[in-house]
Amino acid sequence: MSKVELNETLRVISERHAVKKYETGLQMPEADLQAILKAASEAPSAWNLQHWKFLVIESEADKQKLLPIAFNQAQVAESCLTIAVLGDLEANRNAVIYNQAVEAGFLKPEIRDALVGQINGAYQNPQVARDSAIMNASLAAQNIMLAARSLGYDTCPMGGFNPDKLAQEFNIPGRYVPVMLISVGKAKEPARPSGRLPLSETVVRGSF
């Protein structure tokens, strides 16, 4: 077998599909949840600002509260839990992370100050802040789904929900924009087959 066929990461990616039907009544071990969230936090982000917040919705009461917000998609009630991935509109405030690098001697204070100035300048534009929040939080969302699959769980990313109601019902501060919901659990039924366009239709090499 080739290296590609034996590659565990590629296998996990190929096995990840959106699952709509879940076994009910299952509780995820805390160690598994922490591993999934840790993987999410290790996603790349612009300027290392880590533009995300993860709202874990797992109690039965909260699942029922989420159900109408997610337009009654049953997976939010049947799965072990749902993670609301939020993007940080004020991620420039996270530039304090650079202080660690300065203290460790990896970054000069003047370079840190220059970077912070660039970041705060960019964040004067609300569109930059919003685009960055959504783009970088989406990178973390993919890590959630792949980490879950590697641990034997199934997921379903959902854009079909009312973000304003989500923010209202779960007291989400205005600093965060809801990006997507991800249900996590054990499949009751396999995911529906989904075709993929061939690479010949989606890849351009060199130039259009």
C-alpha cells in the first residue's frame, strides 16, 4: 500500500461526513470533549489572535432551548452535545498573547509593539474584524469535526439557525458572532452519500 493509503489523517478526513441521526442518551466523557476542544484551539489564526469562542450546549434543558433556534433540526437534541462556534469581533484584544513570546525571549518588545499597532489599525475597519472572525473561527470548526471523527464521533456542521436568537437565549456577548453549530455524537444511521466534484473542476494550477 502507498503512503497515501496508509495515512491516518487522510483516512479521518475521508471518513468525516455530516450525520443527521444520532444515538440518544449518550454522554461524552469529559476527556474526549477536552481533547476535541484542545484540537480546536490549536487551529491556525491570523496574527495568532485565536478568533474563536466555543459554547458547549449539552444539558437536556439547553438542548431543548436550542432546538427551535436551530429550526427544529433533531440532531441538536439527539446528539451528545452541540458546539456553537463563535467568531471574535474584537480579536485584536487577544494580541496580549505576544507578551508571552516577549517574556520567553522569542520576540523583541519593539516588534511586538509594531505588530499590535498593525493589528489595531486593521481592526478599525468593522468588515475586516467580521471577515477575520468568521474565517478564523471556521478553521477551528474544521478541527472540531476532524478531532471528533478521530475519536470515533460523528458531527454535523449547521448554518441553519437564528444567530440573533442564539445570542439572546444563551447570553452571548456582542463581541462574538455566531458562525456555525456543530452537533457531536454517535451516528444512529450512516450519513447520506455525498458526491464530490472532480479535482479537474475545482483546481486551477498556475492561472485561470
